[in-house]
Amino acid sequence: MEIIIAETSGFCGGVRRSVKLAKSAIDDGKRAYCIGPLIHNPQLVNKLEEDGLKVIGKDEARKLENQTILIRAHGESADFKEELRARGNQIIDATCPVLMKIYEKIMQKEKEGYQVVIVGDKQHPEIIAMDSFLNNGIIVSDETEAKNVKDYVKLFVVSQTTNRFDYFYDIANKLKENNESVVIENTICKATENRQQAAKSLSKEVDCMIVAGGFNSSNTNKLYQVAKKYCNNVFRIETVKDLPLQKLSKFKKVGIIAGASTPDEIIEEVVSSMDEFTKEEFMNSLEDSLKKVYPKEIVKGTVIDVKDDEVFVDIQFRADGIIKLDEMTEEERENPKNSFNVGDEIDVYVIKLDDGEGNVALSTRRVEGMKVWQELADKADNDELVHGEVTGFNKGGLTVDVNGVNGFIPASQIATYFVKNFKKFVGEQWDLRIISIDERKNRLVLSRKEVVEEELDALWDELEEGAVVEGKVARLTDFGAFVEVNGLDGLLHVSDIAWSRVDHPSDVLNVGDEIEVKILKLNKEKNRISLGRKQLLEKPFEAFANEHEVGDVVSGKVVNLLDFGAFVEVADGVEGLVHVSEISWEHVEKPSDELNVGDEIEVKIISIDKEEEKVGLSIKALKEAPERTERRPRRAQRNQDRPRRKVERESNTNFGDDDLNNNLGNLLEQALSDKGLLDSEEE
């Protein structure tokens, strides 16, 4: 067997630089963080992580302070890097120099009035970072999307650095059709372009091509696509363990090319492994080279044949695998030929090693379930929440569906309060925290209580005594209304609904009403919120006093009778007193002799005391006072006669005892008359 290695293989300059910076960052046992895998080679990433370079996501990176953070070759936005620096972190920027030049170029073109278009994968981190340097960039991934970019005066088109040359120019030329001026800048990395050219040349002269590199590497995928165009037998491998020795033994000339993220040692190991054996030795060692495959595990395989109801897969085992229709996903089952293509690399679940016909029974449907378990395990490790739907209940708690996996919420973990009726929760969807997970026992235990408690803590922190907030009436009771405020229930006591008397909250409020309330008191420990509504309303007495003055006549209703007077409601929440002396001009013994509770009467305001909030009322003031009658005719006559008698008495100088008595009597009568003590003739 002849083995030919492509002239350009292995690390490109940018990747080599980033690996060097990473190793320097963790030199001498230091610890550093990398946002996303440094390169698309899991073997090297794992080795670096063992040495101290931890891979994290953006959200986790935003929480770091005073740490060493490595920006990988794909790059990140300038704003994001500045955000990390602001938290005291040391940034080691391993962004590929080629990308740095592209950033400068597209920003300059945008300033010059060009609409910048980036050709590439919208989800690729390189494209995401590139787009972040533009105010209004456009990303297109195929010719159909390119057709929709039209009527621009000036377009500037750049490429993802790992694109195929023909792919980029096909899309760029399509943009020319509907736009006035299009400037095309080939920003495909020279190393990538050289590798693709080498893959093309080598594929034409060999029987078989091996493309080495990470399975998720974009540039390695492009090399594989180029090789497939010019060679019928192309195999993708990540390490020497993926070599298809059984198939390679029949080829005389084999070409090898590696992606930009493939370490030199992997290439050397592949070549050494293949060069070590002759064809005969290949055959002798074939059995040893076959993968060890076990039931209930997920393995990688290559599709070798697709039929209407089954798919054959090479899993590098002594027998091929077969996926029956009922073991495909719902989407795959509808049309297997649209879902699978010969040469596709797929993950399959091993059901059993012999299906009775000598094939290994495989499943893609069960892979999804296994992946879900893995995702759940990862979320549990990272303390992330999961989303589930309540599907049923039993004596111990609730059953839930989390991405197709059956989980359980114990009764004590349902809510922050004691739950008696489980049935009412069926059908609801919740965010949940994983308490424990055991895939082997098919056990997933979750908690809603912990999530609610965390949410409540955050909601409580947003509340403040004295604040006026919007609320929604959730339910009514005899003693008040429960109002939802900021996601929490507060009590609006019946006495705080209005200034006037409220017999029942339903007389004023309805469930669902949106009202404005004031937070009167907060007690986080007891989970109690006291609310007030009347505190936001004008006091009835103030309103009455502002609208009326002494002398006004108003209507009212008698609401209470006491010995000293009658209380009359003259407005909602305002009562005035009619003193017993103000009921009638005639003497009234008791108010109840003249009035009854419930009587509608008119009264006159005779006083308003704003400080004491008292109103004085009068009924008799609305009636004329009775006239005084002539009741003393004899006294008037005596007054007329008095001077004459006096003269007579004075002229009579000779008088006896009888005369003396008469004179004394007259003097006494006149004195009493002058004092107003003689009222009738009989007196």
C-alpha cells in the first residue's frame, strides 16, 4: 500500500499560535479559562483541560473576576472582551490575525457607506464574532438567501475563512445580479485555500482519501467535501482508532490530508499505523482492529445503503448494522431516503449484536433519548434549570415529562406551602431544578419548590414599604381581597379597601380587576404583604369639607340615634351630629321620639371642624322659630293704672293699717311685674 500525505496538513499558523498561547497561559500549573473549545479537536482540548485550561461558555465567563481568560482563534466581539476586562480579568487574545484584518476591513467599508455581506454559517463562532463589529451586517449561507439581498447601491462581500472557494464565489456572483455595485473580497484563509487545493489534487490520483480532523471542525468538513468530489472512497477520522482497516486493506494508493485543527502527532500516528502493516498483516490484524461494540451503547457509523424501510450502517464491527423503520425517529420514518445519504456519519444506539439475520440491530430513535439523559446530566452538573410538563400524580407527588424523560417531583418539593390537591397541577409547565439523576435506574427527581423560593427572593427584593404598585385581584374572602403584586400575593384587608364601610370585598372589587395599591407592610419571614387601597383615595371628610361650607343645606340618612342626638350620613364615609337641641324648636326629650334610623332628611350645616373632622347639623334651623304670644293683659292694665294709683296714694296722707297693706301689696306687685314674674291675670 502506498501512502501519500498532502503537502499542507495539520495546524495552520493561527491555530498553532492559539495553542502556543494556551500552553503559555497554563504553564507551571496555572489555571486559565477558554470561552468555547480552543480548536475543533477534542483530544487536544481534553489534554489542555487536564493541564488547567477549563472550557466555559459566555454566560459563565461574564461571572468571572480577576481570572485569566483566553479568547480562541475564532475571536469574540470587542464589547464582550471589554466587558471581561472591566471585571479585572486578564485577557489573552488568540484571535487569528487573519480575522483581525477582516474586522478592520469590514468596519472601514461600512464607514464608507458599503452594505457589508458575510458569506458563511450563521451559527459559526467566527461569523458571530465578525458580525459583531458591524452595525448592520448581512449574513448569507446559500444562493437562495443571496437572491433576497437586492437593490443596494454598494455591496462589500467577504467570506468565512474556512469556506470552499467555489461555494463563496457562487454566492458572491449571485449577489451581483440584483445590486448596482458589488465588491468581492476573498477572505478565505490562504492556509484553508491551499489545503482545499491540495485535497483536490491528491484526491484525483489516489484510490482512497483519509481526511483527519475533529468531526465538528468546519475546515475539515470542507476538505471532506472537496475530496468527495474527486474521489469515490473518502473516510473521515478523528484519531487513529477511527481508521477503517477492513476497507483500507483493498486499496493500493491512499491519500491523507488533515484539517487546520489537527495536531501533527495525530497525523504521524495515522501514517505510522498504516505504514506499519502490509496488506497481509492488515488482514491478520483486522479482527483485532474491529471496534468493541456492546448493546445499550451509542456508536458512530457510516451509512452504506438506504432502502424504503431500512438503513444499513457500517459501525466497523464484524457485521454491518441495520436500522429498521420502527427504530427511526418520527421525521426519519416519513421518508428514510430524504433523511439518510450514503456516506453520512451518524450516531446509532446498539440494541443487540445479532438480529437473527447476522446484522447488528441499531436505532436512531433511542439515540435521542440517550442524548437527552446526557443533556440532563450536564444541566444537573452545572446547576441549570430544566423545563417540564406535569403529566400525572400519585400519593407521593407529581410525574413530569422533561424532553421525553419521565421525572418525579416529591410532594415536599412541589411548592413552598403544603399541597393537598395534586390533580390541579396536571397540564402545567414549570421550570425545575434537578435534585438527583440516575440514567441506569431511569430515575429523575426534580424540585419546583427550590425554583419558586429563588424567584420569591428576587421578587421580595423588588418591593418596598410605602411604594404604590399595580396589582391584580386574585381571590376574594370575607375579610379582604388577595391581590397579586409583582408575582406575590398580598392581602388588602376589607377595612383598607375604601374609607366608607365595606360589608364584603365583592361589593367593590371583582376577581381579575387591575387596581393600584399601596404597600403598607412587608414581612418576608412570614411571607406576608399588607396592602391598602383607601390610602390612595381622598379622605371623605376632606372632600366633603372642600365642597361644603357652614349654611349649606344637604340631604342625609339617619344612621344612629343616641340620647344626646342623631348621627346623619351626609356623604359616603361622612357623618354629622344633629344635637337633640337642634332637632326641633319644641322641647325634645329623646331623638328617637322624632326620628328613626334610615330616615332620609334634610339638614343645615351649622359647623365644620376640620381638625376634629366633625360636622354639626341642624333640623330646626330649616324651620321658622315660633312667634311669642300676648299672655299678660291684666299686667298691662295694671301698668297703665299704676301711675294713677301712685298719685292717689301720694295724695292720701291719712291712711290706716288697711291702706298700708294695700300700698305694700302694690309695691310688691310692681316689683314682680318689672322682673317679668307675673304671667297671667290669675297671678
